[in-house]
Amino acid sequence: MKRIPALLALLAMMISFAGCSTTTGNTGANADPRFLPPSQAPWQMLISRWQERMDDKALHSLDIRLIKDFQQRIAREGWSNEMVIELLVESQKLTRASMEIEDHWDTPQEFVAKNFEGDCEDIAIFLLATLRTLGYPHQARVLAAKTMFADHALLKVEMPDNSWQVFETTRAINPKARLAYTPIVEFDEKRIIFAGT
């Protein structure tokens, strides 16, 4: 009888991750993929291609009502762990996760233009851009991870108390949830950090 909740949780996770597979391919410029381990080269190329499309404005210039509301609150209250969690929860509520037939990593502006609809990495990049636009003073990056069924993108954030927290992208953010995944690579507009390096 005790196994039923665990099975339901596993089923919910399977449904949540369905359609969030990130594909690999493309060419990039950060490192010569010929000298990377075979498992890292496709990620290096894909992320480098995305990084090439990111200019200073792409991650720092979202113009949505939510940003304006939080700018005022942050000016009054400053950054706190609770503020970061609330911002990401409210930002994620704007989004709609959908599977893409041909995977294209949207810029934040492309994602907003598509009515906040995209797959896991599009949502993670949008959440990252939300923090960047508001001048978040700590680190944040997209985390690509292997799950039981597919690769999945999440958001990894250094919190104001200097702890790190991982945020889900395609289902409701629950800061206390423990996600079952194996990190592959973390990245932002400038860095690529492979797990175990």
C-alpha cells in the first residue's frame, strides 16, 4: 500500500519530463569539440551556438510587467531568498511548457514573442533572463541534467544566503522538492561547466 504514492510520484515525474529532451548538434566556438570527451562535444557545440546569439541586451532587457513590479519591490526590500523564490514562481506562472518538434533554443525575446511557450531550456533561459534583467547580484545558470527518461533543463541559482538551489522549469516550482537527475553541464551566456570538472 505504501508503494502507491511512490509510483504516483514516479508517474508524475515521467509525465513532467516527457517532451523536455534537449537535442545536440550544431557548431560552436568556445572550445574545439575534437578535444572533448565524446559525451561533452555535442553539448559544447550546442551551448556555444546559443552563446553566440546572446548579446548584452538579450539576457538583460526583458520588458514585461512582472519585471517592473519586482524592480520596485527589490528597490524597497532588497534581495532575499524569499524574493528570489517568489520571482521565479511568478515568472514560471507566465510560461507554458510544450514539446518542440525541431528543438530551437529561444532567446528570451523570442520566448516572450511566442506567448511564453517553449520547452524546458526555453523556460530556463527565460528565468535566467528575468534575474539578469533585474540586476541579480549572484550567479545563476541553466543546468542540463539527465533524468530517467530524457535530458532536461533546470535553473541553478546562487541564493542571497550563498547557498545554491535548483529550480524546476516545466512544473510548479517547489523549493523543497528533491529532483531525481544527474547533472551534465551548467552554462550561462559566458561559461560552460561540465559536471565533474
